[in-house]
Amino acid sequence: MLKGAARVTLRQDTLKPATRKATRAAANAAALAGGDQADTALFEALRQRRSELAKEQRVAAYVVFADKTLIAMARRKPATVADMSAVHGVGAAKLRQYGEVFLDVIRQHAAGQL
């Protein structure tokens, strides 16, 4: 029983809460975990291209495509515009605007050029 005779101190928590970026990276890694290393490498190549396009257009990267869409592309590896149209998150407008650009990334990756 304490009656003021003893001093109690609590340690300060040293763990930092996860940042959004770290949380998103962990979620992406988990989503790609079922695939092989090629899926992860392709996802990174798609992300890089998305980032370049977003900077050129001065928009946020998710405006071009969401991570979920890039993950679906990395897993499905569409080879044609018709295949690309079946990927979650690729509507008619984005297919016209970005379809060939991202198909080129997938083709280059498949050919071992990336």
C-alpha cells in the first residue's frame, strides 16, 4: 500500500505508431505474398511507371491507378487490351488513357527488360 512514501514512475512507450506508408507497404506485401518474386518485381515496375505518369500530370498516384489495381495487374499479367479491361479498377476511360502504357511495362517485364 502506497501512502506517498514511495515514488512510482512509468516508462515512456518507445514504440511509434505505424505510418500510413508503412501500413500500406505491409498490406501490399501481404497481398502479393501468394505470388512469386516476379509478381513483386512487376508490381514495383508498375508502381514506378504510375509515379512517373502522376508527376507528369501533377496528380496523386492513386488517380492514375490504385495499388489494388497494380497488384491485380501484377498477378494477372494481362497481355492484351481486352485482358486489361478485365482487371479490377480499369474502366473504359483509364483503359484508353493508360492501357497501352501499362501493357508495355508488363511486356517489357515478361521479356526480362525490366
